[in-house]
Amino acid sequence: MRPCARLLPDGQRLHLQHGPSDLIVWAEGERDQAYRAAVKRFETIIAEVVEELPNLRAMLSPLTKRPKGAVARRMHDACLPLSHVGYVTRMAAVAGSIADEVLAAMTRNADITRAYVNNGGDIALHLARGTAFNTSIKAHDGAELGRIEVTDKDRIGGIATSGRHGRSLSLGIADSVTVLATSAAEADVAATLIANAVDLPSHPSVIRRAACDIDENSDLGELPVTVSCGALSAEICDRALALGLNRATDFQAQGRIASAGLFLQGRSVTTGARVLPIQQEIQHVPA
């Protein structure tokens, strides 16, 4: 299947699709030039990633050789600083890296004031001086969980969300974790690892299966991934969220992320400003 590109009915957003990559692109300024650059760059991205796919699916270590392709290098550079945190492959940053690469092509070839490339919820963001960006955080059922408010001064270039309801498999039980970082690739891998840390090992309400039994091509191999999580008490949710928050604050202290919001069954925690949760009244049952 060849890459597909079309303007959406609003005439302002561009839809790019090829295999698992499904991008929504928007820009202010020299939009036509930016979109032409996005289409041209997107045409070869998936083929470039596939060429190095076996190596990109392997567990990452400090001794792992840097790959050749531009997107693969973005994946490597985002994941390597966090490779000490459990099991990590460079696929943890693939969606964000593709979004970053398309946005980079746009900013190189057009004068744009604001732009985003949204790859299934992993967003590369460009804000020129004096501009701002606001968006909502949505649950898997469409309910609004919170808001994100950033300006160019915040130096946020990426927003990513991970969790057990996302497109990828998760080792944890978080409904979702949203991360803001310098790039979409960095936000992508951090969201994945923070979501993995929101967990209740051996809890009877959590059902897991080997990743390869769900998806034979998963880079997680035989690792147990979460397939369902029953209703939990507020106290148990908070305990699981605290584990994820510890990892998020560690990443923040290291300068790997700017902020994060973690969500589980109506409960939420954040590392600070920019991610603003909406308090919801949820009925919890005892664990």
C-alpha cells in the first residue's frame, strides 16, 4: 500500500496515512508549502523504518549501535537516556519520532507560526515567538480528563500519551499518561515508561498475557502485558499512581520531561503546571 495524502473537509488540516502511521497535520502561515514538504517527507518514512525494523525491536542498551535512518536515529536518541529503566526498545518512540521528522520538514521548507503533527495522539508541536497552544486530554471513551496549556516560552515540542487503552501494549494499568517534553519522541518514550510504572503487581483484578500471544510482532516478546483491570478502590488507585508519579518526577528532575499527568479510574496526579486535570466524581469499589 502506498502512502495516502488528502486535505480534510475543513480545508485546513492534512491527513497522511501509510500502514500503522495515521497523521493529522495542521499549520498556520505558509500552509501550502508546509503541507507539500510534509507529504514529500512522509512518502519514504515507513520504508526507512521498516528497513531497520529488526534492530529497532531489539532491547536497547548503552552499547547498542546508533541506526542509520533519520527517524530511527530520533528513536534511538530519545530512548537511550532512559534505557536503564526496565525493558526498553527504540519502538517506544516510533510514533513521536515520525511526527518530529514530518514537522522538521515543514519548518525547514515553510515560514509557519504554529503547527502540529499528530500521529495517533503523539504530537510534535511548533510554536513561534509569542504564540500558544491549548488542547484537551481525552480518555479512551472520549471523556475529557484535563487540559494542556503551553506557550512558546515553555519550550514544549512534543506531547504524547500512553496507557493500556492506547494503540500499543502496556506493562502497567494506567488508563492514560500524558507527557510534555522537548520533542514528541522524548515525550513518547517517557509516557510509555511512566505508564508501565503505574502498576499493581500480582493484584487479582489485573489480567495479563504474554505480549507475543496478543501480537506476534510485538517488540515486548513474552513480557506480560495488561489486558484488563477490574474496578479498584480510590486508595489502591492512588497507590498505583504514586509509583508512576515517582518515575515521572525522576524524569522531570533529569530534564527528560517538562510535565506529566497520570490517570487511572477517575483518579489523577501530575508533576506540576501545564497539565491540568479535571476533577471527576467517580464511584469506586473496594479492591
